[in-house]
Amino acid sequence: MNHSPQVKDDPRRGIPSVDQLSRQLGAEFPALPAWAVTFAVREILKEIRNSFESGALDPKASAGLGQRAAHLARLLAAPKPQRVINATGVVLHTNLGRAPLAAAAVEAATRAGEAYSDLELDLGDGRRGDRQAAVTQKITALTGAASALVVNNNAAAVLLAVNTLALGREVIVSRGELVEIGGSFRVPDILARAGVRLVEVGTTNRTHLRDYAQAIGPDTGCILKVHPSNFEQRGFVTDVSLQELSGLARECELPLVEDLGSATLIDLRDRGLPQESFAAESLRRGADLVCFSGDKLLGGPQAGIAIGREDLVRDLRRNPLARVLRIDKLSLAALDATLAILLEGRGEQDIPALARLLEPEEVTESRARALAAAIEKAVGDRLAVSVRRESGAVGGGSLPEFSLQSFVVALEAEEGANALSDAFRSAPVPILARVRDGAVWLDVRTLLDGDAEEIESTLVRYIQRSSD
Ligand SMILES: *Cc1c(COP(=O)(O)O)cnc(C)c1O
């Protein structure tokens, strides 16, 4: 053995064993689950050993070992996804889980999950039943569509539609609609994987009906119209309306599919929403099949919905990919309950996304003033609090041209807006807000029940800690 002084001073000798450190942390933080502590300790010790082996014999590498392991264990043990407070004002925020579910939808998902259910059983005759029958009936009742189908998400609905109608054949799409929608949904890539050939027509800014007409041939499977979602063109722009396209499609006996993305199942025109956000309107304008998401304007769980012609929907249902892309029972239960709320005419009251979206300005303003007053009372000596009028976005690629009036509570702290925003984000219930003009902006439009109280107590704790 080599007992050179170098080896004796080897800082590796100071590294505790996994067992030792795990026991120590377990005693210090009894609330942390043992599996997370052990996993975290292994990770941190491995890191330290690696840094020694790579020649960085930094004796400080093992400093704060316990702290680091405890922090990692806490991250590991935290539920994911966990509740956060959306103070961004973006009603359908993809990074924040899009639409929060109605209470009845949550209950329905819980019931479907905690016990056996008649998911694929017909209780009338005890035979195998269709898991979709109830939701598709409700969707056709809401929209007047001849038929409906539900899958895992809208990307799946579009994939299934083009694969069913045009496998090995051509799908015609305007160049102005070959968009990427946040989170890796790119129209050309989806079409390629669906096994269809994309035929691009028109130009980026202008596509005419004759462009479509010239592209139609014996190999055309369908025409696809894509809602550009959060992408907007201005200026020298022309596109072909659904009505015009449907005339051409009918003449050539081709199915016309629309990827509408975000849609409601109730007509909210009189509430200021554009007509084309109502899914049934696309059918009225001549689409044969319309696809949209369950968790955008609809306000339900993740799901993809296709409505339209009975023969086409039947073909989609018979495609083996329908099984691959099927919706799970928890989402199905939540969707069923959401649809029931819409049928009862209680969407605006009971579906949080619709309630947030349609809340009258004066109600939003009074909520902002109440929150500002509560904050002022609690910590007004340490923060400058003001209420501002602001316009926000709906989000989730929904209603890009629809600007939403909202009210924000702006907070200015001595330590700066970024420090406060970081503290908000690392609170036990993380609060997501915007930083603008040196202030943290809490947009009250997207606050749900109980959020205001949580914000207030987070601020009280923050102020206490920063004065310690
Ligand atoms: C959001 C969106 C999609 C993807 O829908 P998911 O439900 O997220 O799969 C597809 N097309 C359009 C136009 C969209 O807006």
C-alpha cells in the first residue's frame, strides 16, 4: 500500500457513506420520505466522487453536502405536477396545464379512478360496451354534428383524420397554414408521420381558391385547413374561407378537414368571442370534419375531439390507430362531466376557463382592488402596491386577436422585482407572475378560489424573512 502523505490527505476520506448521511438526514428531516433521501444522497455523493476523480481535488466540494442532498430530496419527493397559482393572466397557459377542471369534472375523474366502473360495459345487457358512446352523444347534442369521436389530444385527432382519409395519398394545405404550434406540433411533421404526402399550395401570405383547385388530382385524399392559432399575419394577406373551400371540396368529392385547435361547444358570439371559435360553426360553413382540443376553450381535460360527417367519423373509428390514440378513463370521465355542465347551460358559472375568460371587467377590477387592499394592509409599509388596467392574452393558441381586459396588482419591493418574483416562484404554493417596469404584476383574471389568500400569506412570510 502506498502511504504517501498525499493519499492520507485525500479529501475523499472525509466523504461520508450513503448510509451514514442518509441516517443523519432522515433524523434531521423526518418529513422527507426515506427513498428520496437515499436517492438524493447517492446522487450527491456520486457527484462529489466524480469531481475528485476528474482531478478537481477541491476539498470544498463536500461542503454543504447535507444541505444539497436535503434540497434534492425535497425536489424528488414533491408531487409533480403540483399546484401553482397562475397570476400571469393567460387563461389557457400550456406550461401551467391549460384549462383547470370544473369541480364536477374532478369528482368524475376521481370516481372513475378510485373504483371499478362500467367503462366498456353495457349495464343493460351485461355485454361489452363502447367507452365513448356517452361523450359522443353529448357532443352531438351540443353541436348538432352528425357524429363525433374522442381521442387522446387534438394532435392525435388530426393525425387520425389525415391518416384515415389520405394514407399513401395527398393532403392539400395552404403554405400560410403550415404552422408550428407551441410544444412541438408542426403541421408538416405530423402529416409526414401520418403517412400522407403534403401538397403545399399558395404562398406564405396569399393563397387563392385556384391554388387549391390546381393542386387537386387523382391522388388527393383530402383538403386540410389549419387554424394558425397563436400566429397572425397582417398586411398583404389573403386566405381562402372555409365556405369557399367547401364548395370546391364538394365539387371534387373530397373531404374537407379543419384543424380548429381551440374551440367552444357553446356559442359565445354575444360575449365577444369570434364566431369561428364555436366548433359547430365550422360544420355550418362546410367542413366535413372538425378537430379541436378538450383542454383549450372547451375548458375540459386533455382530449382531441373530431366532429362531422357520419361516414368519415365511422372510418376514423375503424382505423387501428384509433385504439393507439384512445382517451384514458380519467380524462373521459372528466370530459363527460364537463359536457354535462355545458348541456345544462352552466358553462360560464362552473367551468373555470370559461368563467375566467368571460368574467365582466368590473368584477375583475373589484377583485384586483380587494387583493391590493389586503396586501396593502398586511405589508403596505414594505411594498408599493397599485392597481393597473392591462390587456392580456387568452393563451393556448386560442383567440389570437381577442384581447382580454384585465387588472393587475403591481408590487414594487426594495430588493427589486426579480427577487420578489423568485420568492413567489419558490413559495410552498408557487406563484407565477410577470415582471414589468420594475414591478411584479399579479394579474387577477386567472386567480382561482383561495389564490388571493395564498398570495397574501406568501407575501407576509417573505417580508418577515427579509427583515430577519
Ligand atoms: C393546440 C393545437 C393543436 C394541438 O392540440 P393538442 O390538444 O395540444 O394536441 C393542433 N392544432 C391546432 C390548430 C392547435 O391550436
